[in-house]
Amino acid sequence: MHLPDGIVPLNQAIVYWILTFIIISVFFYKFSSDNNKEKRIVSTAVFTVFVTLLSALSIPSPLGVPIHFFVIPLVVILLGPFTASIVSFVSLIIQALSLNMGGITSLGANFLVMGFIIAVTVHLTYKLLVDLNQQLSIFIATVIGIMFATFGQVIILLLTGAMNFNTLLATLIPFYLFISVLEGILNVLIINALKSVKPELLEISKI
């Protein structure tokens, strides 16, 4: 889902960067006001490395196209939407600079899709459903978060004029629906495992 440099016209890229700067500024303010700032910084650093490495892994799929997991939905559930957005932003910078994933001019667009949209939709969906059934809420929140991000990328690509709507629907939607279902199942298994092995991770304050 990483958009490389050159896909998004510069005038549009500037708009996405401005939006990203505003969002990150608000999130950093919220982040800095956390009473457990030191623990928050450590957990953010650890999960940034975790997200950077895992989302960079290329995994063969039955669809014939390698898949990359987002991982951000899991971070949203464990640490909260503000922290997950910062994790996403930093990991996208690292991936663009050192792993040739995405780009610098397109970083704003990539963050809005893979950071902000996923963080907000996963958080809201999870909070809405968690009292009914936690495992189901983890799965549904992951799927909805990734699919909303996919629709966000479709809109960005349509605005660039690089691809038409039918092509985007036929290629991106089925592919990322497959990934979202797979990642939703994995997130349920991971959180269930954490309950048994490392329950204190689930008790970290979420912002």
C-alpha cells in the first residue's frame, strides 16, 4: 500500500503533508501530556521497530502477489490511536529512507491512509464492539480499519488521475480484503496469546 514518490502530484502531496503535520502536532501534544511519558516513549520505540520490520516482510500469498501486514491495527488496540499514529509515522519515515518502501513526497499521503485512517477507524470500531465480544471486536475493527484505509488510497489514486475507478476496485479491494481478514484472525490469536504470556502488555494505558 506504500505509494512511491512520483505517483502523487507535488501540489497534492503538499496538501497531504500539511494535514499530516497538523495531525502529528496534535497527537504529539496529547502524547507529551501522558502521565507515564517515560513508559510511553519506551513502548512507542519498541512497537515502532516491531511495525517497521513486520510490515516490511514480503509474504507469498495464494493470490500470486506478496502481502505485507499493516500491524498498526494491533498497535491501536494495545496502545491507543494517538500512540499508534506516531508509531506509524516514524516507521513510514524509516521505511522510506532505509527500505525503499514508499517515499518522502508521498509520506503524507501514506500516513493519512496507513496511519491516521487505520488508527481512527480501528479505535472507534473496537470501542463500539468490545463490550459485546472482545475477540469479535478485534477481528472486525482490524478488517474495517484496513478496508477504510484501502478506500482512502483509492480516493488518493483517483485524485492523481493515475488509475480509473473500476481498475482500482477490481485490484485493490479484493487484495486488501484478503489481507484484512487474515490480519484480523492473527490479531485475535496474538492478543489471546498475550493474555496468557504477557498480560501486562494489555494493561498499558491507551492514548
